[in-house]
Amino acid sequence: MGQSVKYFSYGHKKPQILVKTYALLLFCVICWGSNFIFGTILVDVFDPIAIACLRLIFINIFLWGVGWRFVRRNRIPLRILFMLAGAGFIGVTVNQWTFYASLQHSNPVNAAIILALAPMMTSLITFFYLKERRKAVYWIGVVVGFIGVSFVVTNGNGLVVSVGKGELLITLTMLSFSVFLVIVQQLSKKLEPIIITLYTNMFGLLLFIPFIRVDLIEQSMHIDIKYWMLLVVTAILMHGICTILWNASVQKVGATNASMLLNLEPFIVMVVGYIVLQEKVQLIQLVGVFLIISGVIMGTRGSEVKDSSIMEGNCEVGKNSKLTRTNI
């Protein structure tokens, strides 16, 4: 007799908790989508290495200021520290530099369509590595959302993206973020979100030191204060506060479900580009927005995971699993 497949759904959580969680994820995506435009402004005056280095410094100052009390009351095993260091290098060091470097050689539109592959990549990683299985409606939602993304960023002319240095760099950004999401999902079984965010950014900065050029930092000292303010504010908001909120939300809905909302980034780029850069919006792009939102809704409604992942503990995220002095 064939064995029926049971599914666990993150949707089994209380509706009000899910609404709040997805609202926080949406806030993060809005901020990160805006970062394409602000990043384009910053790379016109700062070198990408200088941007990544300076942002990480300000992010770490902020995180250690708000998270020191969590560090003092937690002892972390060496194995988990190695995971945090790996996550920091992949999701912070590599991600930060490749993102800003790519904006020197590619436009926000091409960057947006490539980063829109993150939900698919995250789904494939969790499918093969964590053995998570998704309902057909989820995969349909992914495809519909990606088609919508292509409409938004190409005005309906198809996936016409020239492959150059910028596109290769933003592909590394997408891959690093997808891998980072999956690692965070595993770390969130043992650590509080603030601890994950603090340590990954700390290791990200430390591992970035070999790539720092002092002359670029010195040149940055002569840049207008308004660009410094933009750099500091976006660093703390988008990669400090938003990362804490995102990691906490991944703990509740899983990496794959959270990544579905990344499909909204091209839409955010379009809106912020219209407001800040006065870029025109085409009708076909509005059709794409409708498809993106439809895809996200389908994806979040088809987010069930096979029972096998429950038995492996993949869905008992955060429950009685925080690292403290008493249970390590």
C-alpha cells in the first residue's frame, strides 16, 4: 500500500502571528528594494569596497550597542561559531561587496531581475539539502512571480539581460543570499535572531579586513556629508534593523517562504525609481506587478513542508532551543 504524504504548514500558526510576520518581511523587502536606488547613488561617490567596509563598521557599532546584553548571557559552542563565521562570510562579506560592485557595472533593473531568482534558488537548496517538499501551487507561484518580475524589469520585451561583469557579480549576490537564508534557518533553531545578526555581521567585517584599502577610506573622508548620512542611515536601517527582523521572521515561516517576498523587490525598485529618479512606469510593468503579487500569494499559501522535515526537526524552529548557560 502506498504511503500518503503528510504536509506541515507554517500557516498552522495563529493568523495574527503570520500577518505580523509577513508584514515585517514586507517592510524588509521595501527597504532592500529601495537600496537598489540608494546604492546606485552611493557608488557614484564611494568606491564599492569603501561602501561595504564603512557600512559594516556602522552596522556593527549599532548591533553591539543593542545586542551586547544578549551576548553576555549566551555561551556559543565552537561548532556554532564556525557556522556563524561561514554565514558571515557568505551572507555579509561576499554579499555586501558583490552587491555594490555590481551596481558599478549594471543597472538596478538587471540587478533586480537576477536577484528575483533568490526564491527559486532557496527552494532548490532546501529541496536538496533539507529535503523539504512543496506543493505544486508553491512552484506555480514561483514561476508566476518570476514572469511578473520579467514584465516589470523588461517592459514585456522578454528576458533581455546582457551578461557582463555586473550581472555576474549580482548573481553572486543572489547565490550568497540564498545560501545565507538556509544557514540562518538552521541557526535559528539554536540562537536568538539578534545573536545570529550580531555574530554574522561581526565575522563579516573581520573577514572583510584583508580586502580593505586604506587609500579608499581616506578618499571617502572628503565626500559630502549628505552622502555620509545616506550611507549611515541605510546601513543601520537596511542591514541592521531589517536583518534582525528578517532573521526573526525566518524563524517563524522558514527560509523558502520568506524568500518568496523577494519577488516584490523589482516592483519596489520601479516605484522608488519613479519617485527618486523620475523614471516612467509602463502599463506592461503594472501587469507584471499584478503577476508578482499573485505569485507571492500562491507561494505563501502553498508553503507546506513534508512530514519528514518535521521528524528531522526542521520545523520546530526556536522552540525550547535557545542557547543559554544552562542548556549548552
